[in-house]
Amino acid sequence: MINVTNDTKNAYRSDSSLKEVTLYFPNLDIEITTEQLDLESMELVESISEDDSIEFIGCNASQFKISIHGVEENLKGEEIEAKIQVGETDEIPLFHGYVDDVTVSANKSHKTLKCYDSLHKIAEKDVASFYVNLTFPITLKDFRDSLFAYIGITQEETTLPNDDIEIDKQYSPKTMKALEVVKAICQINGVFGIIDRSNIFRYRVPKKTDTATVDEAIAYQKNLQLQEYYVKPVDKLQIRQTEQDEGVEYGSGDNTYIIQGNMFTLGLESDVLELMAQNIYPNVSGFFYMPFKSNNNGFPWLECGDYVSYSIYDYDNSTVGNPVYKTVYFYILSRTLSGIQNLRDVYEAEGDEFQRVFITDLNSRIETILEQVNETINRLDEYALNYVVFLNPEKIVIHDHEEVSIWTASFAVQKPTQVMINMEYLLECETTVDQYGYHDLELKAQYYYDDHFVDSRQPTETYVDGKHILKMFYIINVTTAFEHKFEVRLIANGGQVTINIGQALNVMVGQKLVGDVWDGSLTFRQQIDISNMGIPSSMTMIGITENVSATTSTIIQRAMSETISLVNFGIPTAITTMGMTETVNLEVE
């Protein structure tokens, strides 16, 4: 909560005071006042958690929108500060960020500004060179201080639970996104990261529910929707690298909060991980809340993470002529402040009753996934191997009772061999609701080889609402040097499944049989200009291994004397492989 006087709070509570919003562009030294703002066009969106299961990470960029008129200067890309004030009361900061987009009206007199804070800008900032040039070992405190200095964001001076943990260098990345590293810092300390309205990166820890003091007792609301359950408090913490890894645990309950695949836990001894878990546990435990959504007067001094109360009619204990009211309490996990004179606030906190087991962001685990791929290769180092990685460049949606092709690859081999397929998909599931209530969503995977259904090598999976990881593995025994095709399809029953960009990972590994003489190479049908594949730069993967090199295409004989190469990338779902430069042909030496 921003510290303001009671006179300031009362001015907004009355909802009738004249409000003044001021925009300032420091690099242009331009100030825009309320007279140049389009009526009620302001909107501020802030959040520290938007998922069904609470995760102590945050790092969601705040968004600010407003329409102006009578301003000729080009504002795109400019730094912007926004403040609000009632009369002579305290001036309250609303937003500090930069203008990401400007939409101009037909007559060019009105402009709509869409702005984000600095977290949005660093999402694409590459910090690989920063990482590889650090001096290891290094404490997490020194690491985060150096990182924020490198990316140009001021962080608050504070001590985090695992600041004293020392880490060694674990990666040699070609690409490492700054935002993913910042998220990993917050996750391994059990804090919500957020850029505040003064452009400072803050680490927020929710108040313990049993001892929390109310930041605002809201007397009136236009609408209040609440769930009839509390999100249960975390009573056990687990840190692990993969789902197959036992990892370490702290706490003795059954509502487990899982930290999986964090880049700062790789390679640490179990006693160090146990210490990290013990340090984090006080931050993530003892926090429970009732999911809700409200619409009430706008209180700009309140922030995400604050604790508010409402007085509502008690239907169970009220009688005719004798109304009874009760007080309910909520945490603000996300908020939308809109309007100017008619200033409104929409607060929200989502959450399942029990903690779900899922991975927050597949992209944050790319390095860990590559480590798993390398481990697989090391176990099979007596074979000649070549492997390629595919990610989806577009969002995939599987509607109820729909069968959708997730990935297709055409390929061939020079000699009889095995081709192994590893698949890992991050799913967002929404189950259907009918008159009988919620139903679990059934998801079935089917494999097709040369356009013929071959099998579903694992049973139908059942999911509830939320995010889930689907892992699959398949081996193809290829006996002919003709072109073949492998396809993965998913069928949803009882809900909708969404796979966002870059979250359908397919790893194809070619392995020669023992005693055979196949050289292990898989090559692509044609060269592809990686820069023209229409893939966001954030999806460009890092190098798989240090001994990957480019080779020329190997042409093999096909039936009817047609010539082909080995792996076909002429499909929408296939994107760049890792570490390729002038050709898209790889051979592991």
C-alpha cells in the first residue's frame, strides 16, 4: 500500500471529488494534464498472480492505457510517468514505464497510448553474455545485483531468503532471456516480483493470513463475487529438477508447493537444496485466501498484495426486519483501475482449493530440458546420434471432442535404424460444466506412421482445470530408406486444451542399431532461412551442445527414383533447430 494521508483516502472514498491525472514524458519534457485527456479513457492493469494455483513468482508487466488529444509529438517508445491527485491532497503515482504503441485517429487529433513497465521490455533482452562472463562461484545476492545492474532496472534494497547460497556455472547458453532469469530468482526465494509505480523492482511477500492487518475496509461495492472455499495454505515444499527427480522436501503436510526446473538449483547437493527449501518455506506457507472478484470505487493507493475487507449481507443469520452483516477478507492479486472522474477498481484473486502440480513456463525450463537431452545422449554415446528440436510457432487450441494434429515430421534414414521421439507439451486445460457440475477432461494421444494409425502408447490422461505437463516417448523402427512421416494428434473430451507458442516441444533422436554401420546423420529436405520463418525471437533456441556442426544435405534414393533428404521442415508446426547457422543440417560429431 502506498503511504498517503487519511484526508487523501477520504477524498477518493467520497467518489465525488474532482480528480486530476497528469502524464509526464521526461525525455521530451512534456506534461499533459486532464484537459488533454479523453474522458474516462484511463486503464491501469497490475498483477502478481493470475493462475489458478498460486505461484510465488509474479513478474507480470503492468499495463497502462489512455487516450489524449492535441499532442503532436511522436510518443512511441518514450518514457512515461502518470500521477493522480485530488485537490491539495497527496499526489499518488499511477504508472512508470514506456509507450509501446500509439494508435492515431483518422483526423490525427486523438492518440491512444498503450504502455508497459520495464518488465515487458526485458522479456526479449538477451543476457547470455552477462551469464558466461560472470566469475563463478557466486552468491545469489551478488548474481541478482549484477543482473539488475546489467539490464538497467533498479531493485529495492532487501535481503532474500537464499541470498547467501553459492552457485557454480551450469550452462553455456547462446541465448538467455532476462525475464526468465528474473522469474527464477523470485521463484527460488518464494516472492512475487513486480515493478512498482516508481519504476523500482520490488519483492513482495504476502502477509500471513492469521495476522494480516486490513489495508482498506471497503464500505460499498457495485458487485462482489466470491467462492465458497479458501485456497488452502501450502504446508509442504518440494524442490526438484524433473518430475522423475525425487528432489528434497520440507514440511509434513499434503498441500505441496513444487519448485521444478529452476536454473539456480541445477547441480546443487541435496543438503544445499534442503537448506534452500527451509529458507523459502516461511514465505510460501501460512498464506490462504478466498477467491473473489469485486467492483468498487477506485482506490489508487492500494497495490497488488494488499489485504481488503467488505461488509456483506449475511443471508444465513438475517431475518425479516433484522438484517445481519458479516465481514469478509480478501487479498488483491490482480487489479484493473479505470476511468478518471468515475474512478473504478476491479480486484480479483483466482485460485484452486488445493495446490495443482504444474510447470509455470516451459520456456524457463529450456536449459533444463537440454540438460535432459544431453543426459540421454551421454547414455547412448556408443551410438552415432543426431537430433533436432521442434517447437510450435503458433498457439494450438483443441476444442471439446476435437482431434488436432500437434506435430508432423517427414523423414528417412540411410540404413535400418531406430528413431526416438520425445514429446513434452505444456497444456492449459479448461473442463466443461453441465448441470451435474465439473467433469475431468480426458486427453488421448494418437500416433500415425506413414498416415496410418499405429498406436497410443500411453493411456488416456485425465486433467482438471489448470496447467499440466504431458510427456510422451515413442520409438520407430525404420527398416527402409524411403521417406516416412510421423504425426502426433491429441483428442480432447470434456473440455478445451490450449498449447501456447513454444510450449509443444518435440525432440527427434536418430540412433543406429548395435552392429550396424549407419553414420547417424539426419538431414533436412531443404535449406531454410531461419530469419524468415515468422517465429518470435523469443522462440529461438539456444545451442544444444558444443559439438554440433553444419553439414551438406545427403541425398538418398527413394522409390520411383525420386530423391529426397531426411527430415521435412515443410510443415507449419516445425521451427528452427538449435545452434544452426548457414544451413539447417546438423550432425553430432
